[in-house]
Amino acid sequence: MTPIRVDAATVEPVSVAELRLYLRLDPDDGGVEDDLLAGLIAAARASLEHAARRILVPGLYRIVLDAWPVEGLLPVPLSPLVALVRAGLAGSDGTVTDLPAGLIRPGPDPVEAPCLQCAGDLPDLAGRRIVVEVRAGFGGDGPPLPAPLHLAVLRLAAARYEHRGDEADDAPADAARLAAPLRRLRL
């Protein structure tokens, strides 16, 4: 099971204005490097999402399953898990029939142990697939982004701006140290 992001990130955890201020860039330069800064912020966020195993921006994700989860519990690799948007069965023609409300619901700990629980009489799949859409990520309707992760995105993007291929830097180690207390562990 691999969650697929259905929508693109519309907002980054650090704004270009914040990064410009952090870097002490000239406010009268006309924003000539704003596209570069936006790209550095997106790359820093993606790196930290991988390091912390957390989703730093809100998004909609789709999960497709071929069978019902064993014992009715489906661990979801999206933290924090904010809400179940839709659950249904997809036929071979692609049409999705919604499942009754309450049949699938988020588990009790959406941050440290995100999962979906299946309860009640589960219908026979009969060649259909289970389609689940969830909202996940910090910000938006989810919990606010923890300050250490915000700072880590800011520092990593700033380090990438300052060291654009001219010398090695220790920014990945610094960002990893900031993200370490919030990193989800695997068993």
C-alpha cells in the first residue's frame, strides 16, 4: 500500500518572505531570486518530510487496497492523519461506490500511530478494490507545525542558498538534529 498524493502542496511551511528576512536579503531587489527561494523551501520541506517521516504540509492522499486489512486495522504511513474524507469500493470500470459511514474510521492516535480501523460487517469485494481518501499533514485542518520543524525547513533552505555548489555544508546534519525528537520510529 502506497499512499498517492492527490493534490499538490498549496502552501509551504516557510514563506519566501520569511526566508528572505532570515537571509537578510535586500528588500528592494525586486524579488529576482524569489523563484529560487521557493524551490529551496520546497526541497528543504521534502528532505525533512523524509527524515522525520511526517507530512509537513496539508494534503489529500488516496490509498487503494486489494483486500480488507487483517484484524480490521490498517497502519497508515501518513503522520499526522487529519481526517477520513472518503471510503468506497471501486469496480473494474472505475466507478466508486461509497461505503456506509462508520465502517472505516481513523484510529485513536493520528500523530504517533496513524491508522484506519474497519468495524462492522465488511462487504465482499467481489473483484472490487477498496479506495480510501484521507487528509494528512501539519497545518490547514491538522495540528500546527512544531517549531523545531519550521526552524529546520528555514535553516536547510538558507544553507542551500548560501552553499550553492561552492562548498560542503553541514545543513543536513543540523536539520536532522532539529527533526530527531519529532521523528516517527519504525518497529
